[in-house]
Amino acid sequence: MVKVIISGIMGRMGKAIAKLASEDENIEIVAGIESPDCAHYFNTVGEVIGVPEIKAPITSDLAEVIDLGDVIIEFANNTEAVLGHVRLAAADKNRKAMVIGTTGFNQKELEEIKEYSENIPVVLAPNMSIGVNLLFKLVQEAAKVLKDKGFDIEVVEMHHRYKKDAPSGTAVKIVEILKQETGISNVIYGRNGHYENGRPSNEIAVFALRGGDVVGEHTVIFAGLGERIELTHKASSRDIFAKGAVEASKWVKNKPPGLYDMMDVLGLK
């Protein structure tokens, strides 16, 4: 049995994770974390997801409940709050595993998470769906094969109007893979202006679209002369991300300290 604390419990993802976790016989929800502005609206996780038998308390202070859990599932919509939770989880007196799906970290914050992962196991993934992580693998293989063969690379992603970060964490991860496999370091975000000699071959272009209630779509285009390869993943439900987070929480318990991702969880490396 894995005892989980869900941070961001009242958000879209927090609710979805709690609902799926409540149906998993190998998971016990022991607490929920929410911002001070919202935590007082509900007393228990069960009240949030309509499962009254779940009596796990909701608080804005992780320190109050951290001893109850084995793994903290982190989907708070605030990177500073997440870092505070990582510091607390990594403290020698606590040493709790973490699954982090929050996106929008800057490089300094990512380095800090990496440093704390020397003390605890951390699964850090911008996208926890099985399909998207397979997309990462396919992009890696395609980039490896098509490198230096005259294919231009474009990345297009679309999300709902309320998403705060752009491009998405998933798109950022895709770009990291492309840069590593192709050696191309020039990345542009959007395109505007005049190309005197046409599109440069040594750039990766990224486009972030926002609108409506789109859960998430990502397409990687390899465009050559006379042919084009498109790799696309479309999410129609947040449950796919929630399912990945639940699986990651079961996988990470008792793992040695280190920084992991969903490729590790799914055995795709």
C-alpha cells in the first residue's frame, strides 16, 4: 500500500488524480494540500471528489501531514510552493518520495530540484501520459534517423485558454530531445518577419496555441523536400495524466534517491 499526499488537490489535475487514486486498491490517500486561499473550503479530500468515506484532511501546510505519507504527488500551480514542498520532503527528518507534474520551472528551479533529488527519489515529468512519453521516444528515434538529411523541424502545441505557461512543459521536453539528437541549438518561438533566403535549416521553431478547453495536443513535424513526417499526440481527458501520476507514485516508493522521469517509470529507456 502506497500512502499518498496530493498537492493541488482542488485543481483540475488534483481532483482527477484523487478520483483515480481512490479507486486503486494499492493507494491510500492520506492528505490533500491546497493554497491558504482555498484550503478552508473543504475539510477532507472525500468532500472534494464526492467520496465521503475518504477522510484524508486538507491543509495548506505540508509540514502538518508529511509524516502520514510515503509519496507526495505534486500538481500545485505555483513553482515556488512546489520548491518549498521539495525542500521539506528532502529534509533528513522526512525523506519522502515525490512525483512532480507541475510545469513552468525556470532553469534555476530545475537545478534546485535536481540537487534535492540527491536525498530523495523524485519523478519529474512535464507530461505523465503513457502516450506522450511514447511520443518522446518516437521523436528521439526520428530525429536520430533524420539528422543531417534535409528535414526542417517544427513543433506545434495547443492547450486550453487557462494554461499559464507557454510553450507547454511537454513542448519544452520535446525541444530538449530534438536539440540533443540533432545538435541544433537555435530555437525560435513563433515566427514573424521576412526571411531573405528562406527558412534557415539550423533552427527548430515552436508554436504555442491557446484556446477553448483543449486538454493538450502536440505535433512534431519533420518536413523534407517531397515528404513530411508528423508525430502527433492528442489528449481528450486529463485522466491519462492522472493515471500516469498514480502509476508513478507506486513505482517511486522505495526507489533510491535520484531524478527520474516517466520514461524510467514506463521502462522506455
